[in-house]
Amino acid sequence: MRSSVKNIRVGIITLAGNFNYGNRLQCYAMARLVERVGCIPFVLEKEQQFSLPRRAYYAIKKAACVLLGKGPSSNAEKNRTPERAAAFRRFGRNIPTVILPGMGRSARDSYDYFIVGSDQVWNPEGIRHQEPWFFAKFTRPEQRIAVAASLGIDSFADSKQSERVAGGVSGFAHVSVREKRGAELIKECSDIDAKVICDPTLVLSSDDWRTVADGRCTPEKPYVFTYLLGGLGTEAADVLEMVTDHGRIPVVPLSDRQKPGEPDAGPAEFIDLIDNAAHVVTDSFHAAVFSSILHTPLTIVHREGGASMFSRLEQLSQMLGIEEKVYGTPEYDLTRAGEYKGVDEAIACEREKFMGYLEGCFER
């Protein structure tokens, strides 16, 4: 690493919230990797000061749910047990976090660069009315770096979404995204050629992750671990019937919206639960990532309902050569769920590309 990079202050802008395992783990990884290139990381969170348009948006959304006979979506943080909340806080102490009172000149001038990423920081629906933050509009263009940003979608819903993304990415000095499909969408709407690099969680080693893992929620006897953000669909049910030996092996379920019977696990416990499972069944990108890093038998299923996000899992399976772990594909083979031949080498290649990109962003 060039000595000129030393002591550069880097503000990291990503999704906030102490309930999503993948988000907190990628946030931790990003901070550690910024440190590895000689910079000083600060994960930025802005004070919750909703503007009138955003308040109006939530009021309209709530009214629409009532009219359609749907209940309001559950608040993931409020619905947790105190023990799970404490587990997230424990892990959060590993992440250097700064609360910004606003997006003025003082915030811009407090840091040399601003990284936006990883996770779904550019999901058009998820960041609606928050574009100034997630596209770092309060900073100078030469300060803006996108690192493995994700759009989290396979296609734009309408022209307004594509216009918002195009207007945001055009102000960045360096643009990289996590998914090939995301790069295609950015090219389509802005004509910008975004680099495709892996998620930061893949760049840390199995030893790195085991160092911060916590086994307090991990059973002593064999178990199957499920992390199904779309709920228990037909594919997952079919797989569980097989991998639990028709119900003889217990299942440890986890989700980011805690349900009765789930363990009070935080991100550190999430790692250990995956590491020691007899099998992982998931529709989650990050659960598949950690299973691959830790060589845990894995089956990837399709998420049922909602917008299609499967392209990122499809790309991950192709990148690592684990297509046989994707249920319903011609390559699927349950007997090879724990086979990871060539995966470490594939991950090492992705790590090299990621670090080369990150170092290049700070060269002067």
C-alpha cells in the first residue's frame, strides 16, 4: 500500500438499522477493509430528521394498507426481544460509528472521501426521498466512491426509477457495484461503465470471521439452520424434508424480523450458527456468502413473493462455481451440498479484484 494513502479519513454511507444481519456484517467488513488500505473508517449515520415529503410518503403508504385491508409492515427493531437487541449492540461495538447532525459543509469537510456501499444502497424504492444521502449529494464529486453498491432489483419499475439512479451515479468519481445486473442497469440508464466487484464480506477470511463469531446461541447437537427472508416457501419445505431426515434433525430458524422460537442471535451469533450447522437452507445472499466462506453444506432456494432479487444469488453461485447448490436448476445435486472444491481459489481472485479497486480509489 502506498504511504500517501495513510491517515485519510473515509466516511462510509450504508443502510442503517440494527436488525439486518447481512447489512451489519458487510458494514463491519467495509470498515475493516478501509483500515487495511491505510485509511481511517467512520460509518456515518444521520440523525432521523424526516422531511415533509418523507412523512407524507409514510402517511400515504399507511392509508393505502388500510384501504387494501393489509396490516402495516412490522417494525423489525421494535419487534425484537431485548436479548436480540443486546446481541446487535454487542456486535455494533466493532463498528466505528459517527452520527451526523446534518448534511452541510462541515460534514463534507470532515472527511477526505465518502464510500457509498455495500448492500442495497441504490435500491430505487428503498432509498426513495433519501437520494441526497445515498448518492452523497452533500459532498464534492471527487470525494464520492461507490464500493460494491447494490440496486437490489433485476429491472427498473418505471422511467422515474431509472432517472433517479442515473442522476445519482453521475456524480461519482469511482463507481463499482456488487451485481452484474446492477452494472447493466446503470449502463442502460446513465451510460456509465460500473465495475463489478464482490461483496466486502467475501474479502475477509474464514479466520477473520471466526474471530468475531459468538457461539452462545449454537446448539451442541446437530441442527439445520434456515435463514429465509421470504418465509418458508415450497422449495424450502421440500429441501428441509430431505436435509432433516424427514424431521429427525431439529431446525434452527432465523429471520431479520424476529418470530417466536427464534434464537436471540446478533450478527456474531449468525456467523457461528452458519459455521456449525449440518446444513443451511436460505434465500439470502449473505447467508449463502458465509456458508461458502465457512464451507457449510448449503442449499439456495428462490424467495417467494415480492420483487425478484435472485440475480445476485445466481451471480454468486456462478462466481464461486457452486451452481449445484441452487435448488431447481439442472446442476442441483444435494449430495454435493458440502463440496467446495475450487471455491477458496475463486474467493481469493475476487478478494484481489476488490482490494485492487479499493486501493486505486485512494491513490493520489
